[in-house]
Amino acid sequence: MSGRGRTLPITCKPSSKIGAPTPVGKVRPVLTVVPGAAGDDEGRRPAGSSPLIDEIVREGARRMLAEALQAEVDAYIARFAADRDERGRRLVVRNGSHQPREVLTSAGAVEVIAPRVNDRRVDPDTGRRRRFSSAVLPPWCRKTPKITEVLPLLYLHGLSSGDFVPALGEFLGSTAGLSAPVITKLTETWKAEQRAFAARDLSDVDYVYLWADGIHVNIRLEEHKLCLLVLIGVRADGRKELVALADGYRESAESWADLLRDCARRGMRAPVLAVGDGALGFWVALREVFPATREQRCWFHKTGNVLAALPKSAHPGAKKALAQIWNAEDKPHALAAVGAFEAAYGAKFAKAVAKITDDLEELLAFYDYPAEHWIHLRTTNPIESTFATVRHRTKITRGPGSRAAGLAMAFKLIQAAQDRWRAVNAPHLVALVRAGATFDSGKLVERPDQHPQPEAA
């Protein structure tokens, strides 16, 4: 079966070898239910018709929706059956049906004929006639909430707005509500959601750990790149959460300071430990706004900086030596590995060694916290891995059209990814870190202020 020029859905004949292993590089065809004999193929089905199983699902959805609408109207009319005019006639009665309309659901496009209600009651406050509004199917509804949620995600993950009609129209069985202007209108909703997120109160949330990084995104209609300043935190219960997202200027100290000051104004407490790369702007701002927060340099970025100061022939050995530092058993062993790295490379490559020794305290800060958290605190991977999706999307579209659109796009992608983030290892230890507990070699020290008393002679 050829894959050239094919688009979903692909209908294939079932394999004659039931249960046979699928050859490497090939996909076992999906069974499709079609009316008639088992030998009927795709060419015998009329063009434009849907597989029988899809029709069954849609017909079932249509009937269930019709019954729900009818039950809703019957209950509404029964509730006001006692309301009558001066002639004794009911004020709330059935009045035929609305015109048929298509609604996009997870089962595909379903044609709906909603019953109408004639409500002749008058609102005493406004003097206007009351109107029945269905909670099951509002008058403006053309897509179910699930479909409405998936459209922006597909757009953000690479499906351009012009491709929605041919791509999803065939998949859902209808092109209603899938025009490019619909997707464009959704971007305005994303912008509003991002603005509301940026103004929310932070006093009820305690972020113990904080990752910070700047992500640069191309702007299609502007000369300069968009610099996204991202803060992701770990709550006291161990869950990761987006703290703040803002548009900065080249990761400058003032841009970072503005973001951190805004978080402090909205009630954010100083985190115990902040993790970031070597960009000076964030650390200058952190020392100004949250001076009590400890600093941890990202080992991923630091390794790249060190290797850049070494010849390529030295990279394999240097990588192994650096891994001995950040993957050591405890802090004393890490310091010993630093000494070994300095002895091996200090004579020839002093600049590369200085990149480690000059930031040694900040590079090894994570060893003073629970060993279960070390894997999380060594790098800014929670931000880097999340924004791989943003870079993928902006690469496809050659960047968002404006800075506001880029900020909204990044916000929606992080919001979608956040549902898949897992808590840090040993989440119960995060609260102890906030409480100031002492950890030696990654293990909790019980009652560190108490020392054993010498025995009496």
C-alpha cells in the first residue's frame, strides 16, 4: 500500500493473515466496516459516503442529543404549566422546531433540530418577554467544548489556519466552524487569558524552587526577536507550575527585575533556590528583589560553555570529567572531581577551568538539598523541554506575526504542557526545604542543633 499523496482517513483491506506479525517498516491496515459482502472494497462505496461505523456513531449521537433537548424543553414547559393568561391559556408552550444545523462533536458532525418554545411571560423588572435558552445546546453553539479546545492546540502544534478546512473537514465529516477567521479569532481569546494570568494573585501559592530562563522567538513582522522571560516553580506540595511569562528585552537585568518585582507585588514569597543559566541579568535582578534566595547554575548550559573553550579533541574526556562533578555521590566527592578536572585541564585550558572554579559555589548548591531533588535542580530542563514545542511551532510558521501573538502562543503551549508535568521526586520533602530543614549528603539531618553530650567520668 502506497503512502504517496494519501490523507486521513485511509481505508484498507484487512490482512488475510490474521495474527501474523507486522513486517518492520510497515503498518498493519486498520479495519473499516462497510456494508455488503466481505470482499467489497473502497471503490464500491459511493464517493463522499462515510464508513458504516461512523454513521452509526453519528446517528447515535444525534438521537441522544435530540432526546436530551426534548427532555429539557418538556421540563421547562412543565415547570411553568401553572402560568396562564386571563383566558386560561398557558403562557409557555411548544412552538415547532428550529431550522436544522450542524454541530461539530467528538463523534463528527451531527445534524441537530432543536425544539422551539413560545414563552409569553413578561419580566416585571425589564418589561421584556422572557426567552427560553437551552443549556444543552446554546443558540451560538456550533462546536462542542472539546472541539473548541483542540482547535487552538492543533494550530499551535503546527497546523496552519488555512489547513483546518481540508484536514479536519474530512476527519470530522463537516467543514462547519473551521474557517481560518475562526482560528484567528481564537488568538484574541488566548491574549485575554494570558493577560488575566499575568495579573493573578500569588499570595496563596508558595514556590520553593524556581527555574528561570529566557527563550528567543522570531517575530515574522518585526525586526527584533521576541525574548520570553519564563519562570517555572515548584509548589510546597511538589507540583511544577508556570509562575510568570513576560516579554523582555534581551534578558536584561532591568527586564528580569521588572518581572520579579511584579511577582513580589502580587504576593510571591522568595523561593529557597533559583536555577538558571549564566546570564547575568537574572542573577542581578534576583539579588535585588529576593536577596535571600540561593543560586544554582544550570549544568547543561555550563557544560556547553566549558566545551566551547576546549578543542574538539578534548570534548569526550572533558564531558566525562564534568559528569564526575555534577553526578557525584555527595558534595565532598564533587569537590574532589573539581580538583581532578583542574589538574587535568588547568595547565593548557585555564579559561575552561575558570568557568567551573569561578562559579563553584553556585554550581554545587544543589548538593545541600534532598538527594531525590538533585536531578531536578541541576539544570533548567523543565523550561528547555517545554519550549521545544514553541520553537517547533514558530519554525513552521516562521514566527508569530506580533509580540502579543507570540506571548499568547507560548502561554497556551505551556498551559497545555503543564497538564503533563509530573511532580518532583519525593514531593513531601519540598515542604521541609521551605521549613529550613538541613540535608547532609542529600539526607535529612534530624535535630541538627543537638550534639551528643560527653559521658560523665
